[in-house]
Amino acid sequence: MDYTVKQVAELTGISVRTLHYYDEIDLLKPAHVGQNGYRYYDDATLLRLQQILLYREMGMELAQIRTVLDDPDFDLLVALRSHRKALQTRLQHLHQLIRTVDGTMMHLIGEIDMNKRRLFDGFSDQQQKQYERELRLEYGPDTINESIRQWNSYTEAERERIKNEGEAIYADLAEALNAGEGPNSSVVQAILTRWHAHIHHFYEPTLEILEGLAQMYNSHPDFIARFEKLHPELPVYLQSAVTHYVDELETAEIIRLLAEDEKRGAAS
């Protein structure tokens, strides 16, 4: 059976633009192109697409995925077994993280999970109210209400300015990606300095919070959908860039603390 690009997009949840991009870089070619110019995919290409998505979940870059899948010795069943084992390990790790978050960072994570949705337009009032209901049930009304009040304290003009500021930052990151700038480049890291300042409009971002955002940018469906509209690879790119940014901040903080300890030791 053949599937059009639109049908594959509806079946998998991947955007048409992303499918076109995969075709352009020879990662996922259609089974054939009709006389009408339409791309058509068959069951074999859908299985390859599944592998692409699974390897992306493992954090592999597209160029690496293409090399693996194009290897003549590639074995689909062996790959699926490997994916299953990796996902089981990841699941155990996530359960541990959830227990840690519930025990020590409930307040902060509550703010993240609400305010990250406030960063973007495009969500309905009904959906936003549902988010707030879920967060109140999970983290308690006082914590979530305080976070909501922080956003509501801004005027409409201030909210619009903050949203436009965020849109400009993410657009600049997508432009840097298109220009071939690496996620660790000075250009991208300078943009992330602006991003860090922007996050302060919503809550006080600790290093743990920023690290959590790096993970969510490439794992949470809302983030992925939003960023893929700017560039198909922006979620992966952002995760890598923000992770490096946080590592640099953490290193600088460690150096500062060591210097303070040495200073106190010399004084005593």
C-alpha cells in the first residue's frame, strides 16, 4: 500500500516539512514519485521512518542515523532489540528522576511546567485552563496560583513584548542553525545569554531548571511541535546548545566557589 506525504504526516504526527527535509538529505526517500510529482511511501519506508524516530529518541544525529540505516549489514530485528533495551534503561532512569523531583523540587518543577507553556502563542484558553487544573492537582493550588499571578501581574503590552522577545530569540537560533553554526559556537551561546535573561520574566531559573528545559526542548511534544515549525532539527539543536550553556555556567560557578574557599583559607 502506498501513502502520500499528508497521510504519513497524519499517521506519524511528523510534519510534512520534516518529511520533505528527510527526503532532501537522503535520510528517508519516498518509495516512488508519481507523475503528478507527489511523493509516495510504502511499508518499507514507514519501517525506516520508525527507525529514524527511535534513533532520534536515543539522541543520535541525523547524519549518524543515515550511516547506520544505509549500512549493508543493518539488521532491523537486532536494532529493535537494542532500542527496547535502551528504552528500558531510560525508563528506569526517568522513574528515579521523577522520585527525585517529587521529593526535592516540586515547587520549582511546578513553575517550569506551567510557565513554559506561557512562552508561546497558539494554545487555546481552554487548553491553558486544563494545564492549570492538572498542575493544581499535582503540585497544590498555592504553588501554581503564585506562579500564575506572576504572569498575570504583567500588562498586556508587557506580555506582548515578552512573547515577541522570545519569538525573536528562537528565530535567531533557527537562523544560526541554517547558517551552519554549531550549538557550542560563540554566536549561539551569545543568543542563549539573551534566552537566559528572557526566562527570568517567568521564574527564577536555577541551573537545574535550565538543564530540565534542555531535556524538554527535545522530548516534550509541545516544544517539539513549536520548534520544528522553525526548523526540523531545532529541538535537537536546542537541547545540545542549552546543555553546553548550562555546563559552562556550572563550571564558572565551581571556579568561583573554589576561589572563595581559597580566599577564606588564606585569610584564616
